[in-house]
Amino acid sequence: MQTLDGYCSTHSDLRQMIHDLRPLLTPDKLRIRPHARTAYQLLCDLDERVQSHLAEADCGLYPKLLIHDDPKVKSMAWGFISSEGALRLMFENYYKKWLKNADFNFSDNFLAETHQVFEVIDQRLDREEEVLMPKLLEIGMLHQAHA
């Protein structure tokens, strides 16, 4: 059984990655090759971490929620699953467009789309913290770690 601390740690890691990236994502900084290379690697790492976070929920969480006795729990799970599809597609398109070829094309469009991706991640994490985690605690699928 996953602990609340485990979920919070994953969320904290993702938020920290975004926090670390923001100062690097300026036109002036991205003109400096080592900064551009670091930003590129951090963005690839963020993509990998988000994909991993979603996959963990797909395998270990949603199947259990979908067979839960409470229809509200099932409905909540379907809501997260359906919004996840759009999130995955957004990441896939972003990766193909901006990261796949590692050409360091850090245009204004790249910066705008990157900040949109950050916003979507933040919204997803907020929703998980405000809706999913409390429900998991309530139904006993997530427990508080003992100090």
C-alpha cells in the first residue's frame, strides 16, 4: 500500500523540478549553451518523471478504484483516467515538437508551450492533492506513514 508520504514526495519532486527549470527558461539564459543543455536535460527528466507518475497510477491505483463498491470512487477514477489521456497527448506532442531532436530551438513559442506544460502539471498535482489523495485516505487505499 502506498503511503501519503510517498505521493507527497513524488509531487514535491515534480514541483521542485519545475521550480528549478523556471529560472533557466529565459531567452538570455538559453542563449548560453551549457544552460540550454541543462534546461533540455531537465525537461527530458521532467517528462520521464511525469510519465512514470502517470504509469504508476495506471497500474497500481486506478484498477483498484475502478472495482471499488462506491460508484463515486469509480467515477472519480474515470475522471482522472480520462484527463490523463489529454495530458499524455500534450506531453507526447510537446516532446516531439521541442525535445526529440535536441536542436535547442528555444523560441518564444517553445517558452510559452513549456510554461503551459508546467501549468498543466501543477493543475494535475493540485487536483490529485485536493481530490484524489483525500479520497484514498478516506477509503483506506492510502495510509499515513507512522513516524
